[in-house]
Amino acid sequence: MPARPTRSKGIRWILAITALEIANASYLAAFDSATIFYHVNVVLHVALGLPLAAAILFMSIPALVKGAGRSAGILSVLLRVLAFLAALSVISGLALALTGTARPWYWLLRLHVVTAVAGGGLLLAIVWAWSRRPSAGAKDPLVFRWNFAVLG
């Protein structure tokens, strides 16, 4: 039993980091300015992104691939696409942490943003469909609402 609270606590940290990372990314996208505050937020985005990247690479992507293997039809395809988008977003983000976002690497920044937004949208669609299935429990719509609040 002691492993369960630790895992739950770890997941709560990842969820909190995810919410902060999304808020930070929204600020970075909305206000591109050459101020110290903006650049501090760029560093914060990288600092928040590193543990999130580890969680995506070592927890989320394997779980998506495993779920795709146990699923059939369109769900299997969507889970594989989501795993691909997640991997591409993480890889491009890690590369940007090394290269920066100067003009020669602007395409990499766009790739990072597009794959992150597309992955978030696809995740939201999958969770929505899952929460509306006939066998959904009472808590399942709450899972969708939480994801919508964070990603929407």
C-alpha cells in the first residue's frame, strides 16, 4: 500500500507542472517581447518542461503505445498518433532548449507549438469520447471537465 500514495503524489506534481507549463506557454505565445520578465518566463518554460518531458517520454508514451496495442480500430490509430505527437513535441522542445529560437531555428519552434497544441486537442477529444461511452462511471465526465479546464 505505501507505493500508492507516492504514485498519486507524483501524478499530482506532474498535473500541477502541466497546468503551469500551459499557462506559461500561453503567456509566451501572447507576448513576444524583449523584456527581462519575458526571458525569465522562457527559462521557466524550459525548467518546467524538463520534468514534464521525462514524464511524457517514460510514462505517457509507453502507456499510449500499450493502450494502442490493446485497442482496435480508430482508437488504436488515435493513441498511436497521440504518442507520435507527444514524442515530436518533446524532442523539438529539448532541441530548442539547446538551439534557442533564433531565426534559423524558427521552424523548430513552430513544430514544437503545433505538435503540442495538436496533441493537447487530440488528448481532449479522446478523453471526451471516453467519458461519454455507455459504460462510463460517474467520475468519468469529471475527468473530461478537468482536462478541458487545463487544456481548453
